[in-house]
Amino acid sequence: MNEQFHWIDLVKLHDHPQNPRLIRRDDVINAIAAGINGSFDPAHALIRNISNLIRQSLLVFEAGAEGGAVLIPNWDRDPPSGETEISE
């Protein structure tokens, strides 16, 4: 898959089952939500793979869901062959 930025429907996304996030950061979620509803830097968009699993930036997903967003910023990007790691 070629790397591509676009806005994606929130209901199409799924949290990666190996997501390591254990601590909720409401301050970060609120700041991201404000950006989604205003101007948003694509460098901070979430990254998903072809299966719509969120690989990185789960906080963007959480901010969109809590802020009532329908579309959230997204990079389509698959991990290198054989790699399944995810990051915050």
C-alpha cells in the first residue's frame, strides 16, 4: 500500500489488539479533539493498516470519538514485511 493521507470514517477503525496504552491522557485527548475540529497537522494523524487496525496514535481515535467527529485524519500505512509492532 502506498502511504496516503486522508480523512477516514471513525466507525471503520478498530483498536489494535496489542495496543500497549495503559494510561489515559485526557489533557492530550482534549488538545487533539480541539485540533480535529479546527486545524489539524497531518503529521499527528493516526496510522492504520489495510485491515483498519490502528497502528499508531490511538489518542487521535479516542479524541475523535469523544469529540463527536465523524471523520478523523489518517495515514494509510502498512508495517514493513513481517513487522507487527505498534506504537503510541
